Amino acid sequence: MEYLPFRIAGRDFVIDASRVRAIAPFEGSPERHSVPIIDLRRRLGLPGVVYGRRQFLVVVETGASESGIAGFVADYVSDLIKGSPDQRRGGRLRGRGRPKWVLDPDTLSIKDPSSLSPQSPAQSLVSHPE
């Protein structure tokens, strides 16, 4: 399976690349775009700080929007990576480099939140429906 790696507020994530419809530089406000934009920083409990000079709008097929398509803003987007099911543990994709949180494209939340320990600082990454 191929994943699109991206970074928000200094945290590494991946999403199923087959669900990605577009990646474009993000400029201006969310109101200027033709797709609904979901604020993943707020949804995932991440700080509002932006890392990097240029943000990107990532548009994905999702069940989190009535239209079936939505976007989110990432601080950084990288080249596609491959991952296998045995590399996914505890809601993360583990392979080369730092482990990356797996974002569920249907809910735009972290996969497998039950596998996170309650004491884990990463617990704040588990989303709650808006």
C-alpha cells in the first residue's frame, strides 16, 4: 500500500495515497477554496503553530464531509512511501525513519486509538467527532 507522508505541527502522519485527489500550495484563508477544509490541528488537539514557510492543501476522498471530498492543511508533504500491514502497530506506520500516525481517510482521525495508552502524550492526538 502507498501512503502520502505529511507533517502538521511537528508531528508526522500518513494517509492512504489512493484517497488523495490533489495537493496544492495553500495560500490565504480556507474560505477561498472550493472544497470544505477540515482543521486537523484543532480536530487532533495539536498546537496552532505552523512549521515551515509554505503550507499545502491536501484534498482527499473522505466520509468526514457531506460532499465526499475535503481538504486539510499540512505544514509539509513528502513523496509517497510504501508500507505493509505488518508495519502498522498502535495506530502508527513503522518503517524507515520516525513512526508516523496513520490518518483514517474516512473520518480524518487517528486509526486504532484504543491501542494508545492513556498515559501516552500521544493520546491528545486521538480525535473526537466535531
